[in-house]
Amino acid sequence: MMMPVLFLSHGAPTLPLDEGETGAAWRKLGAQLPRPSAILVISAHWESHIATLSRAVQPDTIHDFSGFPEELYRMQYPAPGAPQMAEVAAELLQQSCIAVQLDDTHGLDHGAWVPLSIMFPQADIPVAQLSLQPQRDPAWHVAVGRALSPLREQGVLIVGSGAITHNLRAVFQHPQGDPAPVWVTEFRDWIAARIREGDLDALCAYRAHAPHAVQNHPTDEHLLPLFVAMGAASKLEDAHHLNPVMTFGLLAMDAWLFNGTS
């Protein structure tokens, strides 16, 4: 079965404690998707100079955050690793002339385990992660996704986990309860429109063309997983826009399902 591709805005690490509308949407999505043979997550919270795949047999749950409720640090997501899938993914990247390495110890950061713990709470689907290369541009990450696309034919669910908008300094300054400002909504709407048009060139050049691009993404890393997901998708025009809600006034929690049914 050809698996769809996902992009998720993973939001704050506290989502498992207060799932709200986003948690309900992810839980529903997990129940509707065909069961994957394995999951490959590209998270905004793992960066490296060379594309790196986790080959851990039993990946640890990484609590890569501070200042949150103690209950969150006790949470575990004991999904098995997917070392064989990681090795196949590495071969696919090498065939596309993308330098790659394997890491036998890297666990699951909160960009991976937070959404997966809601979508697949049984933690019984093997999971591996792939790192981002923040020094590379969006087009590079599209190429990474294209190289990995054959995994979908093997039942692998490719998940980009980042954020459609991600300016944390502005989040901390935004009055609670106030609506999202125009600079957030116009950017989110621009991204959605370009995806629906299948305009990958414009999306790759979003910093030059999208309204308020730098204000929404002072750095690229939280949007780069979207480009990996779009590269792995066979086309964009049939994408399903899911969960277009806001948290903390400025964080868009949008998800996109490519090549799947809504």
C-alpha cells in the first residue's frame, strides 16, 4: 500500500497534558490512517550537518525542553525503533547523492513523540527519525523528501513535524486571548494557497515571496520539515488542510495530509 505523507505543526510540549482541539484532530487522524509498517519522523528539533538517521533498536523518549510540569518529564513513548527501515532510507539517500550517516543511540525528541503519543498511543509501530540540515535551503529538503518517497511503497508513514508559524519571542509578548495578528494569518494563508496551487517553486522561495516570512520564521528549521513532506508527496494539489487552529495567539497548528483521504 502506498502510504500518504503528513506534515504536523507540533506546538508546545504540553499538548499531551491539554490536548484540546489539536489533540482531538490528531487522534482522529491516527485512527483513520492505514496502519504503517513503520514511521519516519523529520523533526525540527534534530539538526545536523549531514543527514542522519536514527538506528536505535529501542529509542529513548527525549525530554528536550525545560520549565514545564513535572508530569511531562515522566511521560514515555516506548515505541520500538526501526533500524532496518533506517538502513533502507540511508541507501535511498545515498542513491540520490545525499550524504548520510546512521546514529545508533538517538532517541525520539518531542517533535516526534508528542504527536505520535496522541495519534498512535499504543506505541507499537516502529519509529525512526531523520535530522534536518538547517544550513541547507528548502529545495535541498524537498530533494531529501523525493529520495525517501519510495519508502511509502513499503508502508512507511513519512511525517514532517515542525510549525507553520514559529516566532516564540512574539508568542511570549502576545496578550493572552487576543486574536492572531494579520502578519500571522496572511503568512499562513499564503502557504496554504501555494500548496493548493502546487507551486513548489514559490514555496521554496518563501522568504522572498511570502508576506511577513521572516517575522513568522526568524530561522528556517520549523518550516523545513514541510519541505521534506512535500518532496515525498507525489503531488501537492490534492493535499488536505487539517486543523487550521491557533494556539497562544500566534502558533498555527495546521496539518497537511498529502496523497491521502481526508
